[in-house]
Amino acid sequence: MLITSLVSFFAPANCLVCGREGSLLCPGCPLPEPRYGRCLFCHGSAEAIACPDCLLANQLASVAVAARYAGPAEELVAKLKYHGDRSAAHLMAARMLPLLPPDGVLVPIPATLEHIRQRGFDQAQLIARHLSRRSGLPVSPVLARAGKHHQKGSDKATRHAAMSDALSATRPIYGSVILIDDVLTTGATMSAAAQLLIQAGAESVCGIAFSQA
Ligand SMILES: [Zn+2]
Ligand SMILES: [Zn+2]
């Protein structure tokens, strides 16, 4: 065990996407740039990920992503989620680090209980812990999932309701909160989480995801 970890410590890293030796992500596998110009929530024009009106309506101070969920970014998420490759979380956190505000508490958006059982870990919490180590900001996993919620096939409104039900804040939280997630899709989960955290006492909530689908 010790020898294996020593070997992996000294051995050069391999690109998580194509396997080329040298680093966790080689220059030949660049992450696709985030897609700006269209609001995540209303699909109207926006300078950033979401327009100011929708941010306000969803109780989010800002939303930022490190990459578009495609190509190498999609591969990294798959490596982490479906192949249990935790070094992908390390790399994802490194790319999210420049997006972090100087202050705040990192709150990972928990995966469903079913997924945590299947994978043996919660990917957003793993990313948040890496971010915490590198930024010095604390992690506070105040959000929890109430139970199983099947979202496939349901429309956006139902999905939103189901997720508001499923997520809960387990204790009060104060100050600025930075929500952490791996993939941002409709923004419904992040919006539900922001509302819960404001209700739980947070002064402001911003969201940072590794990628946007
Ligand atoms: Zn590569
Ligand atoms: Zn909008």
C-alpha cells in the first residue's frame, strides 16, 4: 500500500482524458469554455451565466462555471462519477479555484442518497474539500437529502418541487455561502439550495459549478 502510494506520488501523472503522460489534463485536452450570452434560467440574453433578474428571483448573488459540459469536461465528470477516479475531483477543484470569492463558507450540493450509496462518495463534497484545502475557506455540509426522488421524465416545475422537497438545511448558517456542484443543468437544484440557505440564515448565496450542461 505504502509502496503503491509512493510510486504514484513520484510517477508522472497521466492525462485523465486521453492517458498521455505528463499531467492530469494534457494540452491536447483543453476544457471547453463556458457558454455565455444566454441566461440559464429564462434563456434570454445575459452577459454571464444568468441574467440579473433571474439571479435576484432565485436568491443567488452570482453563478459561475469553469467549463462547458462537453468533451474533456464531460469526460472528467464521468471519470469521477462513474469510474470513482478521485483525482478528477482534484483537477476540477483546481479549475474552479479562480472563481471563488475571497470569503465565504463552501456548501456542497449533496448527491442523491442512492448515488452516494452506489459510488461510495459524494462528488460535490469531494470537490468542496479540495477547494477548501487550496483556498483556506471552510466547508460546511449543511445541506442534506431527505430521500429518493426520481426526476427522469418529470417536467421542470415538478422537478423543481421534488428537489426543494428532497434538499434540506440541517442547521443554521450565517454569512456568505458558496454553493459547490459538479454539473449545472437547469439551475433548479442550485436555486432550491439557495432558497433553503437564505431561510437558514445565510446573508448571501453564490453558486460555483465545475461545468454547465
Ligand atoms: Zn489528454
Ligand atoms: Zn434570466
